[in-house]
Amino acid sequence: MKVDYIGKISEENLPAIFVPYFLESVHAGFPSPASDYIESPIDLNKHLIKNGAATFLVRAQGQSMVGSGITDQAVLIVDRSIKPSHNSIVVATIDGEFVCKRLKLKPRMCLMPENPEYPPIFINSGQELEIVGTVTAAINKF
Amino acid sequence: MAFALVDCESFYASCERIFRPDLKNVPIVVLSNNDGCVIARSTEAKKMGIAMGVPWFKVRESFLKQNGKVFSSNFTFYGDISARVMNILEGFVPRVEIYSIDEAFLDLDTLKQNYNLYDFGCHIRSLVRQWTGIPVRIGIAPNKTLSKIAINEIKRKNIPTSVIDLSNEKQIKIALQHTPVGKVWGVGRRLNDHLNNAGINTALDLANVNPQNIRKKFSVVLERTVRELRGERCLNIEDDISSKKQIVVSRSFGERVSNLETLKPIVSNFAVRAAEKLRSERQKCSQVSVFVRTSPFNKNKPQHSDLRTIGLITPTNDTRDILTAAKKGLLPIFRSGYDYAKAGIILNKFTNEHVKQHSLFKDPNDPKQNTKLMKYLDQMNSYETQIYYASQNTKKWSPMRQNMTSPKYTTNWYDLPKVN
């Protein structure tokens, strides 16, 4: 049989689709024991935010909630889809202002600061209280 | 068989209220770029008689005297809130068509049978309200055109729940009777005049015309509208985002511009932005138009407006080609002695990026083949513009005058709402 030499094959004149080499060599022994346990790295967003469409970040001001670990300038994660209950930390509007306090439903409904130097806020008749959402986490930077 | 149209109430004004509890019940207006015209009004502002689109300077004094609150537009913020609302809707119904920043169609056919649609609407409304703070109206009807009519009915009858299920024939007939034909979806001002001349004044009049006659006298599109008004379903949910057919980048200037040396860099900025948008749509264009105009409100000054279109033989999305064409278009339409108030770039005649079209003749505009360069530039400029073209104005994107913008509450760490 006669064979004509028609030139070298380089990557450029190969057809567009060619089967690549496997990039990893195949070991004859056991596969990596970790390969079945590969997980994506830890994602803070996933950990802290369950419902993105209803979650807003706000910045805490002042010392009224230090007792619960919310320091001045902390970033609070507020989920508007979680219905607050007795003892939830909430963001509420009262007299046209946002406040963050612990919600007490009994014995009398009030917004309770977590600092003995601040008085609880009772809702008087004629005052309007609107709960915006439940605080699910606070991020304090050091 | 039913569609729902979800329509955010006074959307921009409602957004401005989310983080401003002090503005509850306060009249709010939002202004267009450069604070030129009123583009959104809260219910209170509507009651004061502030018309949509009215130039701000005409109503400023009386509006502020009555303790109204005004905002420059904050589209970064509105865009984020809109995405949240749409996201919630998509969680309810598998087929959603996002029709505009504040409207979406839902296909309710996928819901379980015997589901009470009115209750379902009320549920969606209260959820969107609680989760985002945005109030919505929900119009349920057999098709898209009637769901628009349903929204009008909510406004007309001032329905307190803001939800209506317009599915029985009698109700539909009453609604059509009360809708002027010009308010029907797809009927513009000119068509409205034509229809009025033909004695068609209400939506009901239009529904009563034989669709085939409409097709002969007007168009297939209007025939479809007539059929939908009669209860047929002609239009479906378009959930694949169809690509754009035109890109416009234009701004009114905060200060008047009367010389070419100032105008050129501004138009270059528009051209650069338009080309970026074109590439993000994965399209190429073969027509670039430039326009300039003076302010129609400056009645004592001489007026001039002009538009020039430059055709490109080979479609392109390379910024350098768009810039060359923009310059070519601008030079012949600019005239000295005029105080220009607005300019813009319009890109037209799109083809898909991957479709290659070779021309017999070499394009005198010579579109570049180097797509990698544009890709790198887009990547580098995606967060903050770092690389400019020589003809651009690097100091100001456009001479804008806009100083009543609310913070970027949801997209900027430094603008987070404050809580005591």
C-alpha cells in the first residue's frame, strides 16, 4: 500500500469538533475519597437570607438594643414575610419613624428596648404602629 | 380560562414611600430625568389635580405650598423593587409576562380548577403588599385586553380591595360601556380620532363592530383587539423575552448647549452607551440616527430640531463604528445660534450578533471585526467606567440637573435605611 505524506496535523486544521483529551489522568487505584463529598463553598447570603424578594437590609443606630447583640451601626436583616410573634425583634414604624425593638404582646403590647437606660414604647390610642418585618440577624463589624 | 393583570399603584411614588414612613398620606410626585416633567403621582397628588407629564416648573409652587414632596427619578431603586414584585408573582404562577416595570400578566389557566380567582387575587395583593410595601391592583378577565379593562374598572369604581374578577358577560358589558375607546389597549390617539369619526366612542361600540369589517377598514391588529373585547383569546403570555427592535439613548440637558465643541462629547457619550446596550442584547444594528432639539418651552428663543440617519452596509455593534456614524449624523444637523436642550442616539435595524452577512461591496464605514476588544472593554467598564473613547466627555455623562433623588436604599451599602 502506498501512503502519501500530505502534511502535519495541527490544531488549526482539525475539524471544528474534536474529542478532547481527558484533562485528568485516570488512576488505576481508588478514586479520590472526597469526590462524592464535594459541596459548594459556604454562602453567607444563603445562610442569612431565606426569602430574597421580601428581605431588606437596614442600619441600626444607637445603643437601645445592645442587650440583644445589636450594636450601633450594625446591619440588620429584615424579612418582611415572617410574621412576628411575642418576643420577636422587629422593625416597626411609629410616628413616621423606623425603630428596631423587641415586640412584647403581653401583658400589654409594647416595643421593648434591650438596654435598661431606654424606656419601653407603649402604643397609646391615636398612635399608629405598623410592623414592617422581623429581624432575623444582625451583622456587627469589629 | 383567565388572565390576570397585576398593576402596581403609582409605582414610583409607592417606591419612594417604602423607606419613608413619614410620607404616608403625603402627596408625592416623581420627575423625569433632569427634573423636567412629572412622571408619577401618588393618589394624593392626583387629587390635587397634578396632571401626568406636566412640566414641573408649572406646578412647583402650588405643589410645594400644599406640602407635597418631590423626588428626582431613582431608577436603580425602582428597578430593584420591580424585580422583587415580579419575583413574588413568578413564585405563584408558572407563566408570567413582565410587561413593563410595574405591570405583569399572569396566566391563571395553570391553577387548579374551581379555584376562586377573586380570593386568589386578594391573596397575591396582600402578600406583595406585606413583602415589598407596594400596593397592586389585580384585574382578572378572560384575555389580556379585557384584563386591562378590568384594571380601569377598579379605578373607575374605586374598588377598595383593588381586585376584580371580570368574567361574567354582563359585568364585561357594563365595563366596556364605561370605557372610552381611546383607553382600550392598543388604541392610540390617532386611531381614537379615526374611530370617533366613525361613530365608535366606547369600548362597547368597538366590540359591536364586525371584526372582518375592522380588518378591512383598519388593521389585523385592531381586529384582534375587537375579538378580545368580545371575549375570545387572541394573545398569549409571551414569556420568552423578545429582543428589542430599537435602542434609544437620549437626555435633556440641565444647561443649554449652543456650541458644537460641547455637544460632540455629549453625543459621543450617548453613542457609547447605546453600543453597550446593543451588545448586551447580542444584536448588531445597521442604522444609526442622531437628533438634536431646542426647548419647546423657551418660546422667545429660535427653535430648531433635526434628525439624521446614517445607514451601515454591514451590521455592527462595535462602539467605534457607532461613534463614527454618530459624528457623521451630528455634523450636518447642528446649527450655531441655537440653545439645544436635548440630543440623542437611536439604533435601528437589528440583526442577531451571530448572523454574518457579507456584502458585495466593501462598506465605506468599514465595521471592525474585532469583537474581543469590545468584550474586554465591557467587562472593565461594567462596575465603573474606566476606559473612555477620546471623543467622550469624561467629566459629565450628560449635563444633568437632578438633585432631589432619594438614596439607593437597596443597592448601596452607604444608603441603607436607618433604624433607631
